[in-house]
Amino acid sequence: MADAKVIPFDDDRSRGGAVQRPPRRRAAGSRRKGDPAVVREVQPLPGRAFPQDDVPVTREEQPSQPSTPNNAPSTSQARVSGGLERRVAGGLAFLRRRLTGDYEIDDFGYDQELTEQVLMSLIRPLYEKYFRVEVKGIENIPTDGGALIVANHSGTLPLDGLMMQVAVHDNHPESRHLRLLAADLVFMLPVVNELARKAGHTLACAEDAERLLERGELVGVMPEGFKGIGKPFGERYKLQRFGRGGFVSTALRQGAPIIPCSIVGAEEIYPMIGNAKTLARLLGFPYFPITPTFPWLGPLGAVPLPTKWTIQFGEPIPTDGYPPEAAEDPMLMFNLTDQVREQIQHTLYKLLVQRRSVFF
């Protein structure tokens, strides 16, 4: 029993799929304990001939097999399992904080944790997979400090603002959050009001905009308002009037740069071919859209068309070089407003020429 050997299960000779060698007879004599197990050359049996090996084969020269058991998880499986466990643990910790109230919101109602972990996660598939948004000029957005992003507005429903918010957060090296200035109607609708506040958006007024810029926040505004988002399909990509230039006055007071932004693709998601004005007045809406699919297909007609989007951020227009009283100069505000509008319109035409297709 002292010379008994244990043959491992992963030895080649124990596997049915291994190459079978002809049976051999060991040479007479015994070996000492610890000597290498050498299979010596022997004579074949009478009447049978087998090919002989040129070199003796020792156990050390046998092909080694992995020591990992067959049922052990691979490295990739372990990595996926570890990532899943971390996500589950993070989700449970998030729920615990929500239930105990251990989270922060600012005086505008902005909940950064909820926005990053829930709201942005719900919007991101629409941004990445459905509209396949391409972002250009993200380097024109400063890494810190206040700035005012001014964009065109279109699409019947304000999805362009949400896509711009994801574009800034997911592509900027500092993952900055965009605080949009929204119309009164947004904060009058149930559920939508609460979600907009949680996502960091606020009323489109000079006071709120100045407070956000003073804190060094990135603020987004769409001066066309309902005139842009509710315009008929025949006037697509033609910018409407930019109001009285209130956003320029706000930027001048805070010395914040103005960043023009052009969005292509939103005009075609709900081609507005008509406007039921009577119904809009009854419902208290600025317009009631009629599209090729809505209201004819019912709820299915509310599904946007999967157009291909491009969002381009232009070069900043500085305002910190003007004196404090410049914010009250109507001629300067008119000139800067016209400059921003012309830059956005020119970029829209340029992107439309470069676009291969509405959907690709």
C-alpha cells in the first residue's frame, strides 16, 4: 500500500475522448517511491506489431489539464455575476435612502440622485437606440461655471429638450447637468410638474435663470417657445421669432457665455399637418396637433417616428466683456439675439445638407 498511486480524474488516460495507446507491458522489476513513472519500451506480443515510440514518455511530459473544475464559473461569468451583485446592492441602497429620506434636493426641487439613476436611465434608451442621437461640438460647453445654451425648438412634443439634456450629461467630460427653462404649461400638468422639478428644470423667467447662472449651472433655453414646437410641418427648420431677447439680458447680467445649439431630427417625429384650434382652446392648450397618425390611430398615433437626430453645439458667444449697463441696452440685446438666431439657422441648413436621410 506504500506504493499506491492516486490517478487524478483529469489525467489523459482517464478520459474517454483521449487517444488510446496500444497496451504495453512493464519491464520486470519494481521502482522506488519517488522515481518518475517511466513507461519503458517492451517487445510486442507474438503475431502482433505496434509502432514504437522514439522517446520514452514520462508523466511529467503528459499534457497538463486545467486544474479548474468543470463546474467552476469562468472569469467572464464571475465578472458578470459581480457586476450584477453590485447593481443589486446599489439599487437596494438607493431604495433605502428614498424610504428614509436620506437624499438632497435644492430649492428648485432638483433631485440629482433620482435624475441620474432613474430619470436619465428611462430616457437614455430613447436617446441611444430610437433616435440614435449624434452629438457634435460638445467641447464648446465649458467644464465649469455658468453658461446659457440657446437651442431651436420643434417636434410637437418637447422631446428635444430631454434629448439635449442627455446629450450634455453623457458626452461632456464633466457629465454636467443641463437645467432647462420650461413654459408655464409644464408646471401646470399633474405628474409632469413633479418630474420636471425633480429633473432640475424650472420656470422660464429671468429671476430663476439668473439664480442658476450665478451658481455656475448650465442653463438651457428655447426662445421660440410654442411658436416653434407647434409650427406646421411645412415650416420645419425655419426658426420663429426669438421673443424680446430676455435670455441675452440674463446672460449679460451674469457675464455667462451664450452657446447656440442646433437640433436636426425632431421636426419629423410628429409631422404636424393640422391644428384643431377649437379643441385646443377647450383643453387649454396652445395647439392641438393633427398628424398622419394622430388621432386616427388612437394611442398608437402618439408613438414618435424613429428619425435620426443630430445635436450640434456651436462656438460660445462671450458676454463678460460688456459693462454692467449693457443689459439695459435694447440695441445690443437685439444685435446679440439676431447673432445667436442666425448662427443656429445657418447650422441647421448645414446639417440638413449633410444629412443622408431622415431615418438613417
